[in-house]
Amino acid sequence: MSLETLFRVFVAGVLVVAPTVLFLGLWRGMMALRDDDLVNRTMNGDFGPIPESPITAAMFGYGGVQRSRTTSSTGGGQVRCGQCGAVNPEYADYCGNCLDELG
């Protein structure tokens, strides 16, 4: 077998195997991030409320205009939905369970 043929087989092998290896590495990295303590603490609200900024207001539809809300006995800045009774964060505009407008 000539040197050129061996080189072509090597390149073909790399082109077949490399995307699979990269995908598996990305998958393992995503699974590690999913179970990260920082993600869990952020999702549980341990760092306080989400700051009000023009970017978060545009993305999530809150901030800027202050609305009065009736908070129930849930405490911790949470609002109970009048439609289904689900507990939502105080900055939410719509219920996460039934999508009814809060406030």
C-alpha cells in the first residue's frame, strides 16, 4: 500500500470519528452543567430576585412598570395564581402552570 493511500485512509478515519467524539464530549459537558450546583442555586432563587434591566424586561416581560399584586401566604415574594392556585415568582406576568395573567 502506498503512502498516499495510507494518508487518505487516515484522513477519512479522522473525518468519520472526529464529529462523533466532539458530539460525545459536548453531550458529557452539557450533562455536567445540568447537574451543577450553581444552576441549582440559581433556579431555586438563592441569589435573590432577577435584576431589573432593559434586557431582562424585554426578554421576560417584566420590570419598569410596577404593578400591585396580592400576595398570598406563600411568602418569599411569590404570587399565587387566581385560576389554578399555582405559586409563581413575584416578577412573573403569567402563571407558569396555566398561563393565566397574574395581577
